[in-house]
Amino acid sequence: MLICIGCNPGPTNPNLEEKIPLLSLSLEDDIGQKIHLENPPQRIISLSPALSEIMALLGAQNVWVARSQACDYPEEIKSIPEIITYPEMDIEGIIAYEPQLVLATADIFPKDLIARFHQVNIPVWYAQTDSLEDILRQIKALGKITETSERAEIIIDSLQKIQTQVQELGKGQIAYKVLLIVNSNPIMAFGGKSLMQQIFTLAGAKNIAESLSQPFPELTADFILQQDPDFILIPAEEPSQATEFLSHYPALSQLRAVREKRIILVNPSVFLRPGPRAFTALQELQQILHPGLHP
């Protein structure tokens, strides 16, 4: 539903903001950096998979000149030229595209990246995502930057409706204990101060790592056994990956989730990427926990 709404919002009447071209643009990004552009950027590079998903939803390909090789969704953006960002960032390759704005995320790229680009007069707009509200705000900001504000508002409204529906359906439901694995060796999960914690709460789930303050705490097998989750979610494509995980930690075979065959594979980019599909993750998590709520 998310992709249909985002990519095909249907015919609309452009609002005044989109009829009149902006003469200049003043921005403040998620780390408080103030950016002033003389004109709306016509050459944007996205180094962030999450922000690239927003750009695609906005239909902003006309100003999007290049992307990181990690930006792989939706499929159609793969036609946009690719820039190498790991294991080492191709700074010269980025400069060659003469970008007027670079999009990046603070959790992936260190802030000294700003200084490197500022040396060649390329502004960097940083996103930092700790909540669903942050994602909605980023959609609005990128809508302004790409002069697609009306489309941004349609997308925001659609995502808010998903959140409201999940909250309404979840009232009075059992709060199952859940472990969502971020890394298998060592075992790492989402802590209590994370976007996924909000998704757990809204979906009516109890994150077994909620009490841990780190964004991605390392968990011992003993801790997991003590918490005894009802569900274990593994972001993976192949069922063999769940089998391999349990083979590394045979003690976990005692868990309720294992005994009751509640080890669920989920789409890694949906559940691990802090972009608009986080609302899809919210919906899918509730479907996993309470399948009877969704026809």
C-alpha cells in the first residue's frame, strides 16, 4: 500500500508553492546545520538509502543526478548513476557530478564529511532518524527542497493514516515479547532509544531489549533466555539463515519462540532501514503478532 500511494498519488492540482518557483531556499537539517541555497537545487546526490526512498516517492528524479551503491529501492532508481561510498567514499566521483546538494544520514556518515564537501563548496543536508515523526519531517523538508511539497503532503497523510490504523487496531491486544535481531554474531538488537522501539510500542509489542539504553546493544544467550521472547524476528532472505543462527546458539532452542515455531523472517531493508517503509514495518509487525486484526 505504501508504494502504491507514494509512487502513484493520482492527479492533483499544483498548489501555489509549486506553481511559483522558489528564488532561494534556507534550510536547517537534523543536526542543526543551516544551509542557504540561492536557488532550489537542480543537481542532488543521495548517499542515503532511506532518503533515496523518499526522493523516489516524491518523484524527484528530474533533479537527482547520482546515488550511493547502497541505494537500491525502489528498483527503478537503479537507472540513476551510482557512486561508490564504501569501503571508501569516492569524493572525486561525487565532485565530478557538480552537485548543488548532497543528502546524507548522520548514523552512517561521520560529520567530518561536511567539512570535506564544504572545502569544495558543496552543501550537505544531514538526516538523523530516531522516530516516525522524524521521517515525516524529512519527507516534508525534501518536498520543499525538490519543489514537490503537495506530493509530500499526500505521502505524509497516507503514512499517518497507517499509523493511526495500527494504533486503533492494537487497542486491548496482548503485548507479545519480541526479539528483532540486528546482527547474529555477536547477537545485537534494537535498544530502547531507537526508531524500532517506537514501532514495537505502536504495534503492541514488548521489545525484550527495551531497558538497554544503547541503540544496538549486544545481547548474551543468558539474557535472551531470561527474557524468553514470544517471537524472534530475523531480517533475512533465506530460511537457512534462521537455522544457522540457532546452530550457533543451541541453548536458545529452549525459548518459547523456538518451541512454538515463532521464528519469523522479515525483509531486511523494510525493518532495518529508517525510511518511509518503517511504516510498512509497523503494519507488518502488527500482522505478524496479531494476524486476525488484518483481513
